[in-house]
Amino acid sequence: MTASPPVAPKAPASSEGRFGAFDAVLYAVTVFGWSTSWIAMKAQVANVPPEVSLFWRFLISAAVMWIWVTARGDRLRFPLSAQLGFAGLGFFIFSMNFNLFYHGAKGLPSGLLSVVFSLASVINLLLGFLFFRQRISGRVLVGGLLGFTGVAAMFWPTIAGTDFDTGAALGLGLCVVGTTFFCTGNMLSSTIQRRGVPVLVATAWGMVWGCAFLLAAIRIRDLPFVFEWSTAYVVSLLWLAIVSSVAAFWAYLTLLGRIGAARAGYATVMFPVFALAISTVFEDYHWTLPAIVGLGSVLAGNLFVLRR
């Protein structure tokens, strides 16, 4: 029997690539999954420590991912070098990124959290240049800045009313670090995909490693290992695990490999818009003039980033 030829590494995705119909579906799944996560997260941190809630979330997500990749017949065994990459995904994307945001959220309004996370569209662009020497497209950079400015305008009334004491400053710092971790994980995911590892398999292993890191954090901090059996907690946990994690991260990481981190990262700008739309229906959010202007800026930035 002859050995099958090795998979050739893929070239780094260009920020100028075509945005086709399948990419639009991936983009929509990502935005939908993440925009609905903010409401579900509220029920997760009321009575259970953030690290414990995140552990349950990614334990369920990992189980679903492993059923998926096993049913597909994907290769599941990888050498130590590949496992180090998967561990990086677990650390940067599937544990510490969320953990830092959960803790940072304690002293900050949710609007400011959205503004900070929307910086991922710009940070991805800069890290893509540093890691892969990808050309920084002026058009994509302008689109990212338009989106960030628009999100800031949409949440400005909430942000302006925030008293920036020591606790708020610490929370802001944790969220900025969390966003940078997320973007670093994006670069790592691009590298793993270029080596020919399927997105589903890398995500499944990354979630397993994420659970390991969260479990270590729980033990180090000696947190109570509890589970809340209320309907709100269980339903929100399942939604976050299956829709906002399995479906959304599969779509986002696949999109990242197809159109590049700089353009895929604009999903972090778009999902706060849909989160506000959901809030309009369920939480009686009222649109102000700055919010409407901000919405226009976000949509304009979307056209800059995604069109050729």
C-alpha cells in the first residue's frame, strides 16, 4: 500500500477574497449565535461562579462536537505538536477569553463590553500582519474603525453614565485582555487550518482543552463545584453550549479560514447590533439618535469589509 500524500499547507487567507453565498450563511450563523448569547449569559452568573458555568458550557459543547466528528469519521489522533496547538485554542478561545469577560463584566455595563469586543475586527487585522505578514487593507481597516465607532455610538448613553472607579478600570482591562486572547486564538486557528486539520476536529479538541484549563482554575481558586437546576439556568446553558458555541464557533472558525481573520472578525461588530434588536423586543430598548447614527456607521463598515 502506498502512503497518502501529506496535506499541503494552505496559504494565509487574504483579506480581499471573495465573499460568497456559503460565507454569508456562515456569517449569519455566527452573528445569530453570538448576538443571542448576551441574554443567556445573564442567567449563568447569578448563582454559579463564572468558571464553573463555563466548564459546564464547554463540557456539553465538547460532547456534541465529539459526537459530530466521530459520526463524520474524521481523524481524531494527533501528535504532541498538534495537541499543543489545540491546547492553545482551548486556552485563548475556549476558556480564558470568556473567563476574563465574565469577571470584567461585574464592573462594566453590557454596552461597553460589546464596544470592547468589537475591537477584535481591528486587532485581527494587526495580528494578521504580525503573524502572517498579510497586507493591511486600508478599506478593511476603515470598515473596522467605522464599525467600532458605530458600536460606541450605539451604547454611548450607557457608557457615559459609567463611573470609572478602580473596579471599572480593572474590568475594562480584563475585557481588553480577553479580546486580545480571542484574536490570538484566531491566528492560531488559521495556522492549524493551514496545516490541513479540519475545523470541527480542532474545535472539538480545543473545547476539551478549554474544559481542562477551566477545571484547573476552579481547583486553584477552590470554587464550589455546583450546578443550578432552575429552568432558566439549564435552558440558557444548553443554548450557549449548542447554539452560541458549537454552531457559532464552527461557523466563525470556518469563515476565518475562508476569508481571513480581518474580515471574519467583523462579526464581532455586527452581533451587538442584533443583540440590541433582540433587546428592543424583549427588554423594551429605545433607539436614540446616537444609536441610529451608530447603526448606519456599523452597516457602512460592513459593506467596506465584506465587499470586494
